[in-house]
Amino acid sequence: MTQEKKLHLLLGIFVTILVCANLLGVKITTLFGVSVSIGIFMFPISFLITDMVEEVFGKEKTKQFVSIGVVALIITFLLTWLGVTLEPNARYAFNDEYKTIFTGSLRMIFASLVAFVLAQYHDIWAFSFWKKKTGGKYLWLRNNASTIVSQLIDSTIFMFLAFYQVAPKFDAMFIVSLIIPYWLFKIAFALLDTPLVYLGVNWLRKDK
């Protein structure tokens, strides 16, 4: 597989991850006693992919990935809004359930879009910053140093935009109490995926 085909594959996975995280992320599950969105399994993959791409192809190619991701999220938002807004056919018996699920997705998509742009652009900048500081060495350091801070930015912005005042108890302090464990889970995922970054970079550098 050529590098071009590998990039196309990664871009397809990247966009799929973003769309799935926003449409499926309304569901809350419990991990080790902590309530988390299903999206927690998906967003770390997006940072893994952009770090791989930046390491091999640089900032500009990574920005292309982010720009395409933004377009995908905007299209998803508009189509979701259209689906919620259009009147159902008389034969469709589940419109209330449909609206309940996807109306929640609308706010999450908007929150995710803002958080995604700010966090990913910080990640691109930070990864490049640490690459220069380390002279291109210590991939594990720049991968984790950039991702950990970027995930904090992502979690903070997303949580406030998606959940602030959705119910009386969702005040600022409650949102902060949600952000901290959510971010710690993301740090754990970032540390665990470090071997995958090395494998992915080695795979992406080969051009066959």
C-alpha cells in the first residue's frame, strides 16, 4: 500500500471517528465508577491519527485532516438538524424518540466542533513545538505532551458547551467535577496508545 493510499485510509477513519463520536456520544456509560460518554473511546483515536500524520508529513497535511473533519462535522450538524426538523410520515411511529436522541446530538455536535478545532490546532502547534525542542527525537514525549494538554482543552470546552445548565445541577462546579475524571481517562488512553503511535509512524513511512 502506497503512502497516498494509507493517508486516504487514515482520513476515512478520522472522519468516521468524528461523526460516530458525535452521533453516538449522547449515551453515557460507567467506567470504574465514573460516568463517561461513549465518545471517550473514539476521540483519542483522532489525536493518534493526527500525531502520526504530523510526524511523517508535517503540519500542513495535518491541518488538511482537521479542515476536512470540520467540514464533515458541519455537514453532520446540518443533516441532523434537517432530520429533526422535518415532519414525520404518518407511518413513522418513533419521531419523539428520534427527536430526543438527535436533538441532544445537535448540541453535542456544536460543542464538539468548537472543542475539536481549538484542541486539534493546539495539538498541531504543540507537537511541532516539542519536535523542534527535541530535535526530532523522543516521539513518545511530544505525542503525550501535546495530546494531554490538548485533551484538557477539548474536554473543558466540550463539557461546558454540551452540558452546562442542561439540568439544574449542571452548574460550573459540577461540570468541572465531570471534566477531571473524563480528562484522566483520556490521559490514560494517550499513554496506552504510545506504542500504536510508533507502529503507525513506521507503517506510514513505508511506501510500497
